[in-house]
Amino acid sequence: MAPQDKNTPPPLPEPLRVAVADSHTHLDMQEGSVEEALAKAASVGVTTVVQVGCDLAGSRWAAETAAAHEAVHATVALHPNEAPRIVLGDPDGWSRQGAREAGGDAALDTALAGIDELAALPQVRGIGETGLDHFRTGPEGIAAQERSFRAHIEIAKRHGKALVIHDREAHDDVLRILREEGAPERVVFHCYSGDAEMARICAAAGYFMSFAGNVTFKNAQPLRDALAVAPPELVLVETDAPFLTPAPYRGRPNAPYLVPVTLRAMAEVKGMTEDALATAVAANTARAFDY
């Protein structure tokens, strides 16, 4: 049998018996229509998705898409890597917006005002993904990233929305800023990437931990150790699609319909039945995003 083409979508998994939500997806970066993605997901028991904004245009799209589809909730934000691009410019055009001039703090303030406006909409259930990324942003971008993160925390608190955190190689600083600013009532660590020790800290603070397909990767034992100690009432599941496709489909396009693959792997780590974990995850996601 020839190896699967990297662009071939993985097959439909066995449907879940208890419906769950994909707590973090990027439908705007996936092939095909929103309707197709939602139908495919619903056919295997993934009946709700949280569509996440990463820049102003993407956040507007998330809000519009959530308004048009009952199964979709939106979050809005400037991604941690977007903030330095707004302030310092993006000469390489790394993001989807092409090359950009430096706009300084004034441009960041304007963009944040746009996010604040969207945050008031009822279909917008969260502010994110925001946080810190020390992997992709160098030292020169840290100030912009932190300023943006603090502003998003304030927006989430003022509007009573969940805060969805992107934390890449920045655990201590993310936890420190949450302490300094005072965390919103509901905090979700998207694509949780900390270890078991950090999972205990998050649990003590009541933060939700959302696990993605990378929990299935061979080298991800520290993530599985974290999942093992995370309280069942604080665990969510996500795809982060089109990224982080679970094993054995790593490297192929991810989509919300693949949530069951990750959820089954998670149930094994937690020593729970699939139905018990699905029941918990469904309730947790609704609680986290207040829907």
C-alpha cells in the first residue's frame, strides 16, 4: 500500500456516543466550507466548535461565522505573534496579511479597540488566543506581546468572557502576568503544553486545560503526565485544526471531526471510559465558554 499523501484528509473516526465540543479550531485556515466542516464533525459526535480569532480580520470573521451558525461560538484576539508585527512591522509578510510597516503602540491600541468592540457581541464567548510566545517572537517583541496580553486580560474581565491562552515556551511569564493582572473568572490554556507540576498550579487556580492532538505524539510523555494529574472537571479537548493532527495521522490536515481520535487517547491516559470523559469534556467546555 502506498503511503498516504500528506494532503489526504484522515478517515472519519468511529462516532462518539456522547457529543462533545472542539474547544479551539481555525475553520478559516481549513479546506472546504464551514458547512462541510460542521456536518462532518457532527456526524462523529462533535456538535459544537469554538472558532478562534488571531488578528482583527480573523476575529471579525469568527464573530460573523458564529452569528451565522448555531454550532459555532467565537473568540476574538490578536495572537501573541500578531502584536509585535503590528508594533514593529512585518517586512517578511510572515502572517497572512503580507508585508507590513511598523505601526508602533498607536497601531496596537487601534487594533485592541477593534477587539474590544467585538468582545461585546453575544456570540463572542471568549477573548483569545492571547498570551505569550517566546518560541516565535524574539526579545525585541516581548514588550509588545506583554502589553497586548495585559490588555486582553482587561477586556476579558470587563466583558465577562473567557480568556483563551496561547502559551509557547513562556509558562512562568504567563502565570506571572495572570497573577499580576488578576485572572478573569474563566481561563483556558489552549493546546496545554506545560508539565504535571504546572498542571497542578493550573488546577489550584481553577484554570481549564485544553489538550490537542499532540498529546498522542510519541515524544509527548510530559503532556500525558500533565493530563493524568489534571482534574477531569478542568479538561477540554481541541483540534487547533488545521494544525496538530493526532497520531497516526500526524502531518496530514486536521479538522474538528478528528476530535474523537484525541479524546479516546486522553480517556486511556486518564483511566476513564470514553463516555465518562466525553460527558465531562462537554460540560466543561460549556462552562468554560458560558454557552
